[in-house]
Amino acid sequence: MAQEECPDVPFVFCTGSLGEEMANPAVKGGATDYVLKNRLVRLPSVLQRALREAAERRQRRQTNCPP
């Protein structure tokens, strides 16, 4: 639903209950990434990468679209 409404906004979720086995299919289903609750130290780098990649996608779309 988030992808349909705001395709340029990255979706990163934090979970303590899913674990990697369940989080990976969520990423394949459209989430940008996830962070396990016991590894929150990864959150800043995951968010920075997600925002950078979203900006790069927007830039490529704008560059490839005629005015």
C-alpha cells in the first residue's frame, strides 16, 4: 500500500519479533530494508542508504523523462 501511495518514500521497518527468516520476504515484497531490534546500531546506515537510493532513482527518472 505504501508503495502505491508514495513510491519514492523508502520503507524501512524495525522488528523484534519477525527475525531474518520472515523479514527477508517482506523486503522482497517491497520494503526497502529492515533492522532487527537487537541490532539498532545499523539503523542510521540503513536509513542513509535507503534515502540515497531513493534520491538516485528520482534523479534517473527525471533525467530519462523528456520535459
